[in-house]
Amino acid sequence: MGEKILIAGNDAIAEAGIRAGCRSYFGYPITPQNELLEYMSAHMPKAGGAFVQAESEIGAIYMCYGASAAGGRTMTSSSSPGISLKLEGISYLAGCDLPCVIVNVARGGPGLGNIAPAQGDYFQATKGGGHGDYRMVVLAPATIPEATELTMLAFDLADKYWTPVLVLVDGVLGQMMEPVEFCEPVDPTTLPLKPWALTGAQGRPRNIVTSFFLDPHELSEINLKRQDRYRRIEAQEVRYEEFETGDATIVIAAYGTVARIAKTTVKLARNEGIKLGLLRPITLWPFPYAPFRALSNRVKTILTVEMSAGQMVEDVRLAVAERAETPFYGELGGIVPTPRGILREVRKYVSYDAENGQSF
Amino acid sequence: MSVMTPKMVKVFERPRSLADIEFTYCPGCHHGLITRIIAQVIDELGIQERTVVVGPVGCSVFVYQWFRCDGIQSAHGRACAVATGIKRVNPDLIVFTYQGDGDLAAIGTAESIHAANRGENITVIFINNQIYGMTGGQMAPTTLIGQWATSCPEGRDAGLAGYPIRFAEIVAQLDAPVYVTRQSLYDQKRIRATSRAIKKAFQYQVEGKGYSLVEILANCPTSWHMKPVESNRWIADEVVKVFPLGDLVDRG
Ligand SMILES: Cc1ncc(C[n+]2csc(CCOP(=O)(O)OP(=O)(O)O)c2C)c(N)n1
């Protein structure tokens, strides 16, 4: 642990990547993630790593694909439209069981949308996006210190499960500054060697990295093995935060920037006597279905708040089934909900018991 | 007079770097010949243990199977980006891509040109057979004007589909490439020239000189609907008129 420094989200994520032992970065400029690429251009070479400003996001993801196959920790970043371009490559990474960390500093969409913060990429991140039966671990920090921790974790998970991992933030987290105390850097030479890495067929049979298997039985077997790995991830890697849920009658479900805002709403609501809590998924995949299920047995309402037209709410509803009401409040187009705006929404689901002076 | 038993001298053998796996190519196709030449060059330069093959999508999708070297499959068109990633992470490896004209000069145009323009220290083997072999004979960006293909049943019409793209010439305009050449295989002399060109391209990479492109005019008897001999004659008579042979750049 070192001193605390004031740093912007994009810079902090880049620094965390280097500290995680990442020694190659490939990217293409797009707002609001440009500072991440720029930070890498300055600091990756100093760390003895490779930096390439690629010809496109497609070029960048396939450079990562090659770099990962060669055995190194590698990373790329972009924002929504650029992530769309990377999806083919992400499917190939998953199909070859290659680790890679991808950062999406999401913006308004669809199409060119705008450069304001948004959460419209949840489906793309968690439900596939690219082709084929694959999954990708998705980490959604809500603060910049957490973004640095989760970026470092992303590299560990990618290497542990041989899978691409997405760190999903938005323009707010990318651009704002917070004090951060970074973890000690990892020395990449101390990381476990990857037996499948393309290091030259010297003293061992050749290694081949491919997702191409013409025999249906062979492909099926390889896919099933990967699915087993996904089940292990679901069993072991679910992360979430519960805030003031102990006595809550109503709970907000929110992630990332919105969860951070919703924490203020919880405090405002509690000042009014409303027993409001927050359940914040940290891993969007694997999704914390069980905590939501548990909560749904004892609260009346789970209100999902997103900067989207309603995407994560589908997973909340899947977990809750009909055990609690599951309304949704969303802002679109890059509009960021305010603590009081969310509170107004919360009040709609609170009845006031005048006799006891209690809200429930 | 004593009878001398003639001493047997081996004059021809399978290159060590060529794996003992059957090709999936059609009879008479040049792909197999090129594969063998590359394996021979890898042997001659003694780089088998540090070579990585980057395969394309196309008839040569299994190219990594045929070398006793590490290999990786790439998405259609992205081989030069994949090679960039490998080489940047481990510059001691000898990295080459093997790509068809659809792969390199249509869907992969951006990756192909920019790897060349960055002067990546890789070797690009470009098989220009003027057709999309693997998907059944559709028009390629290199298909000749008037040439029949399944997706230009009246022959390639320049008004609709433009002209055959001369990729080697495009790359030769750039400042970074050290070696850009176009070769063919239609007779013994050309085969030997192609071998020399491929060897030079790999040699430059070994010496750290930078990017090389070896474009090879290849045949596709199946999709051209020609006998192999006819296809060789077609290249000698017609294809070379559109795609002139020879070195375009040699800064080695
Ligand atoms: C993204 C994508 N688009 C299309 C295809 C289908 N496809 C496979 S090979 C090929 C053309 C290959 O032609 P070429 O590169 O000229 O090689 P050849 O087969 O002639 O050797 C196409 C279009 C694919 N695999 N991936």
C-alpha cells in the first residue's frame, strides 16, 4: 500500500492494469475512455510492456487475442460502439479459452448515441453480444477505488478461469476523480505459466490455439467443458453489496454509478422514516440471483433503477419471481438520476401508516 | 572387376517442419505446394522451435495443422492483428500469417495495411487465387475483369464490382515494409523464385528488419473449372498481365 493519490477513473483503471502485471495494451480512441488509452501510451512502455494504438477496435481485440495466446496478461478498453466492434473477437477469445481484460466506459446509445454516461450495454455485456454459447465475467465497480481493485481482480479471474473478463463502468466513473490507494504491483514474471501459450514448440509438442472443430462431438465436448467452468464461476465468484437491507421493506437494485447515487437516496429515505435498502450487484455475470431471491422473501418491493430502458431488471425479476413487486425506474440518453429523483420514485411504493407514524 | 554397390543418397525428403497430416486441399491446388515451401524454409533457417503460424479463414483454415510449430487460428481477415499481438508480446518468436485474397484484401484490408504500415516484424504470405475457394467460388477483390465466379455469373463487371486490387502495390507505397514481392508457381523456375522470396522474407524477420509481404499468384482448379495444367497456363498467360511478377520493394 502506498500513499493516497487523487486520480480520474480512466487513469486509475489503466494504472491498476499495469499493477496487475498486464504488459500489453491495444486500443482505439473513443470518448469517454480516451484517457485510459493515453495513460497506457505513456506508462505501458515504461513498465516494459507493449502499447499499440490499433487501426480499429477490431484490430485492438485481435491484438489482445494474439498477445493472450502468446501467454501475456493483456488488456483493451473502449466505449459502447467500440465494444460492439470487439464482440466477434470476444467470442473468439471465449472460444479459445483465452484470458483478456476488456474495459467498457459506456456511453449513451444505440448507434452513435452520445458521450454521456449510460447503462444501456448491460444486455450486451451479460447475455453474450457476440456469437455462440459463451459467457464473460462482468465486474461493475461503483467507485474509483473499487474500479482499481476490480480491474486487478479481473486479471486474476481471467487467468484462473481462462476467460475474457469485462470491467463495465460509465462516463461518470471514467471521468471523475477520487482518492485512491493502489495495491502493490504484481511482478508478471511471478505469474503461473500457461501451458497452452504459444512460446515456440521447443522441447514440447506444438501448441495450437483454435476454436475451430469440425467434428460436432469434439466441439460439443470442448463446449461442455467450458460450460462446467462457467458453472464453477457461478458457484464461486458472485459478488454483491447489501446496504441497509437488514430491516428494509423496500430495496433498490442498482449497479455502478446508479448504485452510488442510490446510497444517498437510502440515507434521505431513512431520514423520512422509510426503511429503504440497496442491493448492489458487483458481478453482473455471474448475477447475484440468490441474494435477490432471499431478499424477496422478506421485502415488499425491489425497485430496480438503471440508466437504461430496463435491462438488469430482467435478471432481478428472474430472481424474485412473484415473491415481491419489482417495479423499474430508468433514465435514458445519458441522463443521470438524482438521489431525490430516485426518492420520489421510492415514495410511490411506500404506504404511510398514520397511526404508528410508520412507512412500509 | 568388383561390383560396386551404388551408395544411396537421399535427394528429396519431407521437411522436418511439415507435419505428417494429410492436406485438405483439392488435387492440383497450389496451397499444398506453398505450405511445403514454407516448411522447407523454416527448416533451412532452423527456426521451427520459435515459429508461430497464424492461420486465416479460407481453404487454408487448417494451415496451423501442417507445421510442427505452434499455431493459432484467426478470425476471417484478422491474422495481421493477431500476429501483431503475438510478436509485440514475444519479439523472439518468428511469426507469419498465411492468408487468402478474401481474408487479406477484403475483410482484413484494415488489419493488413496497418500491420504493414507499422512495419511489424512479421512475414505475410498472401495467396492470391482470385477467388473465394472455401465458400464455393465467389468473386474475390482480386478476380479478373470478365472472370466468372458464382457471385458474378456474367463475369466480373468493373462498373459494378471495380477492378482487381493489387495489394502488393498498395503495400509497396508505404514507407515501413522492407520486402514486398509478387511471385507465382506455374513452372519450376517460378517455384524456385517463390522459395527464394519466402526465404528472404523470413530471413529479414529473423534479422529484425521488419515487415515482408510475399504475394503468390495461386490457382484454384476447382472453382476456376480448369484442369491443374490449364490453371497454370492461365496464370502464365492472363493473370500475370494484371498482377505483374517481381520485387516491388527490397530495403533489406
Ligand atoms: C466474418 C466471416 N465472414 C465470412 C466468413 C465466410 N468465409 C470463410 S472463407 C471465406 C473466403 C475465403 O476466401 P479467400 O480468403 O480468398 O481464401 P481461399 O478460400 O480462396 O483460399 C469466407 C467469405 C467467415 N468465416 N467469417
